Amino acid sequence: MLHTALRRRANRESVERIQPDLIIPTGKRKGQSPSVASIYRALVEHAKREAYPEAVKAAHADFPAMNNGAVPSPALKQRP
């Protein structure tokens, strides 16, 4: 769906015109169109990934370490 939305946005179509043509393939809302807000969120998230690819790579590298306990959790201040 994201690819379709990106391609059509590149052709200067509005999200409101794109939305009815997108269909959710699985899950609770299978067969329905995503909301306009969901499409905008997906477009913004894609733009962030494109703008900061190094942050995405770092997060992917850090994730396994966090799950193995190699990265300490943040220290919480003790209240007196």
C-alpha cells in the first residue's frame, strides 16, 4: 500500500483521492480502506526513514543487544 501511495503522491494526487483505492489485505479491517490519518502517518514514517537512514540502522543494531540484556536499562531515581 505504501508503494502505491508514494507513487500516486509523486503524481500530485491528494491522500483523500488515494484512500478509497487502498485495501487492507489482512487483519481485523481486512477488505476496508485505511483511514486518511493512517496514510499520512505511513507517509511521515517513510519520510523519517529516508531522512535518517543511519538512525534506523543504529536502532536495528541496538535491538538485539537490548533483548540479550547487554544494554542496561535506564536507572530510576529513588525517592527519599
